[in-house]
Amino acid sequence: MDTSAAAEAAEILAQARRTGVNIEGLPEHLQPQSIDDAYQIQGLLIPLIEDLSNGKRFGYKGGATAEGPQKLLGIEHPFMGVLVSSYCLNSGDTVPNDACKAKLLEMEFAFRMSEDLRPAAAPYDVGGVLAAVGSFMTSIEVVDLRYSVGMAAGGAQVIADNSAAGFWVMGDEFTDLNIVDFDDHAASLSINGAFVVEGNCSNVLGNPLNSLTWLANTLCMRGEYLKAGEIVTAGSFIAPTPAQAGDEAVADFGTLGKVSVRFGT
């Protein structure tokens, strides 16, 4: 994709964030025609998001880590986006109503890296990636989009819009990776005290460490890499679940505790 066209597309998406006014989609001549085009736009969008929100990148998010979301988006693989510090919250915090339109909830494990995973040693297997993980966290991701048609914009446009990254809500952090079975750990979501849905980490490519490994290797193929200290959200236990202004959502990870987020009115 021509760099000037990618930059124009990124600016349109950034403007939608600034104004809070969604668009139906990127203009036809600026729409990404490939996944590479989509990541090119995303790469130019991230500095604009950092500037408008006074934040800094601190990691990555994995998404579309189950067959259902991939079919919905018309892609055959997961995707990734960038986490920006100004959109990172702690459990119990409130998402301002005017800062998030879609309000789609996902329950996720996230991982903090303790070592770099540089391209020279790629490709990595799960064991090699796990050895570079320092801790894991429970979390809620609040998915958001700049498209009025939502996910119907298609995988490439969603990736261009930083893979639908909205807010990320961090729960408890654990340095002992052996306290959880990443092949099989359930969590449930309630909204305003009422049970909504249950999911399992096995829905994340069979094991969220598979998602982390995919992301690490994909970054290496693109000439980038995971760095010590960075956080990666691995993908959702459940399908994106809608919330409304004024709601309180609680993700119950069982023995690992709960994560909550409120939505302003």
C-alpha cells in the first residue's frame, strides 16, 4: 500500500477517536487490500493514538483466537494489536461512557514477558515462549471499534483500527505459572450481578500459550519482537459480550479471583 494512502487512512481512524464519531468504513480507495496493508495502517495509527491519549505502547493484544470470530471477520488466523498505556485500567475502574462506544467484553489471560524473544532465535515453540514469561494476569478487555457497522467492516479494516483495541482492565498478577492449567481453566462473566456467560481458556487456540507463541513468531516474521516487560493479552475465553452505560461487569476466574469494570453514564 502506498505510504501516503496508509497515513491518510490512519489519520481518518485517529480522527474518529478524537471526535468520538464513528465512520461506516474507510473510503474505498484507502481500504486495506491485504493483511499487510492492514498492519501498515495500524503501525502508522499507533503513534497518533499515543499522541491523542498521552500514552505509550506497553505490549500487544491477540484477537480472533477462535474459529467463530475468524469466520465473522473473514480471516483464517488470529490478529494482533498494540496496547497503549492510556487505555489500561485497574480492576474496579470506570470506563468513561464517551470514550467507548462498542463496550464489548472479553475475559482473558495476559502474560508479562521477562525476556526478549528476538527474531534470531525464531521460530519459537511453546516451551521456548513459556521460558520467557515472568508472570500472568487475569483481565477484561473492552473491545471498541471506529466503524458504525462493527465487525462487519471485515478483518482487514478491523486490524487497521488497532484490531478493535479499546480498554484493557488488569486483575491480579501471578508469578507462579504452575497454579493454573492453561489447557482448562473456566471463568464466568456477570453484569450487574446477573450471570451472563461462562467460557474456558481452551477456547483460545486450545491454550492461551499457543496464542502467545503465534504472536511472538508473527512479530519476528515482521522484523519485530516481544521485549522483556511487555504485556500480551492472549485472546478471549468467550465471544464479545455487550455491556451498556451504567453497567458493572465482573469476570470471575475462580481460584484466581475476580476482575471488575464499570461503565460511566
